[in-house]
Amino acid sequence: MRKPIGVLALQGDVREHRATFERLGVETIEVKHASQLNEIRGLVLPGGESTVIEKLSKIYGLFEPIREAIANGLPAFGTCAGLIMLANKIEDAIAGQEGFGGLDAVVRRNAFGHQVDSFEADLAFSGIEGSVHAAFIRAPLIESVGVGVEVVSSLPGGGIVGVRQGNLLGISFHPEVTGEDRIHALFDDMCA
Amino acid sequence: MSETQSNNSVTGSSLVKRGLAEMLKGGVIMDVVTPEQAKIAEDAGAVAVMALERVPADIRAQGGVARMSDPDMIDGIIEAVSIPVMAKARIGHFVEAQILEALKVDYIDESEVLSPADYVNHIDKWKFKVPFVCGATNLGEALRRITEGAAMIRSKGEAGTGDVSEATKHIRTISSEIRALASKNEDELYVAAKELQAPFELVREVARTGKLPVVLFTAGGVATPADAALMMQLGADGVFVGSGIFKSGNPIERAKAIVKATTFYNDPEILAQVSRGLGEAMVGINVNDIPAPHRLADRGW
């Protein structure tokens, strides 16, 4: 039987990610323990607060296992806080903050300012026809990427907001809150 | 609605206002009165902080009129942390809300913990780009706040008591009223809307989906990890902790423990482990010992 996709369920918009996959007919489980990493074919790192997700994953012995699983090729998809957790380098981090890493990119937290600057926009996304409707909520921005990282989405005025590197997909925004299911479908295809 | 559009992008929409609350789910929002406390809260894993001048227990003890906090103090807290910062405006005081929006707080709590500025009207929250959270003791009150533009609801409980009984009552009431609504026939929803004193369209939406259209946190009296887990097991999306942390013997450890309990609310072994070694809980006051006119949950209509 095909394994489900896991959604890291320490804090954040876990429910919206699961609902998006459910609309696509893709089975998911909530991941709260390291042992569950063997039971999934891909891992979603949801939106939320990156500082909180990092702390809780360390307290519960998930941090190193997730880092290793990603390094060993487990496909991972990060949205917003999840993108921050995937980045090899975080700008405007709190002291000592680190992510799972794996994605050769520099990501800036809260790059657009305060909540009053949060916005919705239509974007082009590589591999998806037409535009995707995106919600940026206190969102991060991808400042630079290494070789081997493909930019899959940018803001109309410039600014990288979506990247792919092998099995890793990271985006600044939340397709899971706008009813945009196609990026999740794309990730499902990445998880053999 | 206060939306602004430019270059095909929109700010201040319902989606981004409600969306921020979605990102806070499963988290703990802590009351703080200084930048130092805000930093402790962030380091302990708070998902956001509520900046205010006095925690509810002190407002209750000291009496007097409780108002919006000093802008300098709010600035200091915004400067100190990277997580969202919320601040309270008095019920109906739309100018305090304008000031908080200008200070660029991430969320405004139109709160019964402060002295109301208007005993008839709440703030018209659609006029703002910044999202609002409002308190509610029952479903009708929650739906009226959403109608006015609230992007997040918290059950009220009884702030500043450390007595969780009112929080339990309010989250149970809201949940059971939603279940009752979901079981009604379509033609019974007209009377349901009348009884809830809320708009029919919104009542029908809740009946169809079986949930509020915004995130529902709980507040007012949460003082221990077990209290936080109780709220989560009763269906809350997350927890506000006010006086419970910084009025306790060991705020750092208690803050961490409440964060863990909110994540692992369904795991009694973890709850047992995090409930150890926390020192004194806030002393607290039984809600039944508070004369009715001094109960904060009755503010708001």
C-alpha cells in the first residue's frame, strides 16, 4: 500500500494542509513523533511560527531525525514558516535559531513587515498553468539561492517566493488557505 | 472593508486577517507587560504575545479605569520580539484601535479586560487593516463579533482569576451551540438566527460547516499545563494565558510547560511530565467569590 504524506503537527495550519490533500484524494497523517518518519513518503512543514516549531521539534526529539530524513532524501514541502525551517540560512532570526536545513537558500523572516502589510496576490508558478492565488501572511522572502536551486515563483515586482531543489519544495505563501490545490498536487507527484 | 489594492495585490483582506490566526493554531499567546517578559515568552515558545500595562490579576486587584497601553511600552515589546504582537483596545474605543493600528501591532484584542468605552456598540472592525480578536461567552456573541469584522474569537473565561471554570463553561457553550445548530433543519435556521441575534447567512454557514468561520482560542483563568490541555481537549484551537504565567513562582518553566501541554494535549504521560517542578501556581481567586458587578465576562453584548 502507498504510504501517506505526513504533516508536521507541532503548531500551525496543519488542518488546512490536510484538507487540501483530502480534496486531492491524498491520504495524510499528523506527524508528532520521530518513529512516524518511517511511515510517510513525504513531509509537509506547515505555516506557523518557525521559532515555536523549532523549539517543540527539539524538545520532542524530532529535530535531528527530521534533519537526517531530509538529508537522506525524504521529500519535504515547506510553506511560510516551513520554508524558513528548510532554509540553510535564516536572516532576521532570533538568537540561536536554526532550521532543519537542506535547501541551499537564504530566507528572510517577516520580510514584508507587520501584519497590516500582509497581502494576497496572483503569481506565475513554474509547471502550473495560469496563475496561482497566494496569501502572504507575515511572510518570508527568499533572498538568494545556490546553484542547483530552481526558482519556481517570483512576485510580479521581483522577489523570489518559490524554489525547488531536488526533493525539496519551499514557498513563502499559503496555497492551503486560498483553496489553491495544484502546488500540493505537484508535491504529491514529487513523493514517489 | 479596509482593503487596499495595488499591482494585483491586496492588503487588509479578510483572508489575510483570518489567515494569521490560522497560523497561530496549536499555540499559546502570553500576556506580557515588559520587553523582558516578551523575550521570556518568545524563548519559551509563545506563538504571539499580548502587550499590556497590567495583567488582568493586577487590574482586578488595583481597580480603576483600565485603558490601552502606553505606545512607548508597545513599541518596546514590538522591538524585543520577532513573533506577532497583540495589544488591547477598550470595547467600542475605535480611536484606541486606530492608534494601535498606527503602532503596527499585528492583532488588536477588543477586550472586556479593559474598561468599556461604549456600552452599546463594539468597534466597526471592517474599517481596519489590522485584524481583531474579540471575546465571546456564547455562539450568538461570537457571531455578532464576526459580523462586526472580528477575524478571530476567544472564549472569555474570567480573566485574572486563575479559576478555569468560566473558560470551561464558555468553550463548552460555544461548541455545544454549534453542534445544536448543525443538527437543525434548514427551515429551523430562521428562528435560530433570531434566537442567536446574529445574521441568518452567518448562522446558515455555521450550521452547514459545523464550525466558526474563524479560529477559536480560549482565555480567562488558564494557570496550569493541565488547564491548557483541558481547553484543547474541549476543542479550542489554541490558548491565551494572561496572569497565569508571570504571576506564578517560576514563569520561565511554567511558560515552557504550558506550551508543551498545548501541543501534546492528548498525551497524559507528557502532561504528567511537564506538570512537575513548576513551583507555585498563581494564587488565584474563585469566580464564585467575585461579586457579579466585578465579573469581566459580562462586559460585551
